[in-house]
Amino acid sequence: MKRKVVSTVAAAGLALTLSFGLPSQSFAEVSPAEPVMVAAASKVVTITISYRTGENIKSSVPYNTGGWKGTLYPTSKQAVDGGYLVIYSGTVTCSGNCAVPQTVSPK
């Protein structure tokens, strides 16, 4: 009987000792408004450039901002007083340490 109690106490002590060495996990909730940074290899970029009447509208525009690089192409052209607004769009890729903000939605 004494041997059974001693082995039970020893097993419980060993289990407690081993559990202190294990990492604990925290399951914190992320609020929907908090931005979370995620790694991304590519993203779509859209910019608008205004041109005056008679100015040469570029057939493509190089993009190199914040580690993101690529070429943007015209997707639409709108006439405005004295010229045009041209929207350029394209997929750019990460050429370094880039991240994009992403909002987490609640489940």
C-alpha cells in the first residue's frame, strides 16, 4: 500500500515538473479593427496621373515604392478640363521585406 502511494505521488510530481518546461499558449482574441501584417509576394496597385491636353500619355509607368516593384498599365482615361486623368494599374511584386495590412474579421 505504501509503495502504491509513493509511486502515485512520484508520478504526479514528475508530471508537474515536466509541465513547467512546456510553453504555454495564449488564445487572445484579435479585434476586427486591429490591422495584422501578413507577408505577401504580390499585390495590385492602382494610381492616377493627370495629363494636360497635348501632353504625351505614357503607355506604361514603372512602380518602385516601399520594396514593391512592377510596371503599371493604363486601364482608363477620363477627359477633364484642360486634359485627362489616366488610371494605371498592375500587379507588383515584393523585392525585399514587404508587408500589407490586412483587417481580421471576426468568425
